[in-house]
Amino acid sequence: MAPFAHINNQFVPLDEAKISIRTNALHYGTGIFEGIRAYWNARRTQLFVFKMAEHYERLLRNCRVLRLRVGKDVKELCDITLELLRKNQHREDAYIRPLAYVSSEGLGPKLVGYETGFAIYTIPLGDYLDTSTGIKVGVSSWRRISDNSIPARCKVTGGYVNSALAKTEAIEQGFDEAIFLTQDGYVSEGSAENIFLIRGGTLITPDLSADILEGITRQVLMELSREELGLEVIERSVGRSELYLCDEAFLCGTGAQVSPIIEVDRRPLSNGKIGPLTAKIQQLYFQVVKAEHEKYQHWCTPVY
């Protein structure tokens, strides 16, 4: 069966979901997107969408920055997404990509006087990064875009050129992922992931002023670490050298999930293997997103 997408307020075959080469967002990066995961639970023969409402709440907040008008509320967006997943009959882990964008064909980088387009598509998706054996990362020569240029706290399409430059550099240097520093030289995040360090049993992550995405997975892991594992969690500025000194570290995000870091700038962390606390956090996270943890099942929306 050919997959479907949702665009211009209707469901259409994915290969018919087209836009003009004159679309403003294609030229100027004037769009806001989201990434949402749905997890297949084989034991329960059910597909669960994780934190769907929270993702759409964030999308609508971020759209205010670019003055985009989606014209739908969170419930309507959730209902459309569930219907699209059912039409595409996913029986495996899936990724959902909603996109609001300047759909007008006028020339000029501005945010007024233009129309807003909105689309959603879904695809099967496993691991974005290797979550089983750990990843090797390198500090990028590219600095993270600042909040006064393109706000990294929002998922602005044009801002991901910054991510593409850093990720490409990392791959070409033999790393799996890049770590950004802020303009002031503090640790920010990965190319498309938030970062956590563990020092002396304490979980440390850059605060929201470090030009990071206001990550939903980040917030989930802070809550789970505090409530279920009894860990102290601190949000603060993180120096580059702490990447080398920490006991454990991991990247997180909807795509990355919980991706353990085993090496930074060719310096192994601890014994060069996945750390014990990271492993516990990762195991707990996968239980929660697959609706296997009763306390947090309300975070998971069944599709079928």
C-alpha cells in the first residue's frame, strides 16, 4: 500500500504531496517542524505515540516566533496524526514529521504578508544513532547559533544548516556526532540532540540559556531520573573540559532517544564502555515510551 501524507487540509498519497520550487520556505528556511516517535509494542500489538500533545504544543509555540498560523489546535493536530498513522498501517516503530512553513511564492525573506502551509508525513524509523554500543563524538569547530540570530530553542528549518555543517564535519573526522559550543565557549548540545553528563552520580545538563532546543526528551529524562532513579539533576553552564572529565555522558532526543557517549575528541570516558547510570536511564526510557511502565502510560497514545 502506498503511504499517505496530510497537506493542504487533506490526505493524499505521499508522492502527490508536492510544493512549488517557488515556495518561500524552500529559499529562506522559514518553517517550523517537529519530530514525534511512535513505538510498536509487539506484546500488546499496539502502536503508541509518545508525548504527542506536548510536541504539538511546542510546535504551536514556536510558530509564534515565525508568525506562522497553522489554524488548528493541539487536539485537531493529534486527531489528524492518529488518522494518518492508521492510514499508513504502521506495525513497526515510526517517525512523524509535522511541518509548518511559509507557503507563499513571493520573493523576499520576511515573515509578514505571506500564507502558512502545513503538512505531516510518517515513515518507519529505527535508531537514529547507535543506542546499543555507544557513540564517539567530537567538539565542532562550528559554534551553535545564538538566540539573537536564529533561536535554537525552536525547531526552525533554516537553523539546521548550522547542524548540517557540524554533523558533516564530525562524520568526515571519524566521529558519529558533533558537540556544539556556544559563542562563549560553553557546551551547548549535539547537532540535533540535547546532552547530559554524569559526575559523581549527579546528572548535569546545560541550561536553557546555552542556545539549546527546549527538548521534550530532555525534560522527560530529568523527571524520570529524579522520580524513579533518585538522581540529583542540575541545569547549569558546562565547560568544554568537563566533557573529558565526566564519568558518563549521553545524547538524547526524539530521534536519538538515549544515545550513550563512550568517547569525546578521541578521549574514552571512564572505561570506554556504556556507563551504568546511562544504561539504567536508557532502559527506563524505553520501558516508558513503549507503554511498559504503568505509571507513565498516560504519556503514550494508542493508535489502533
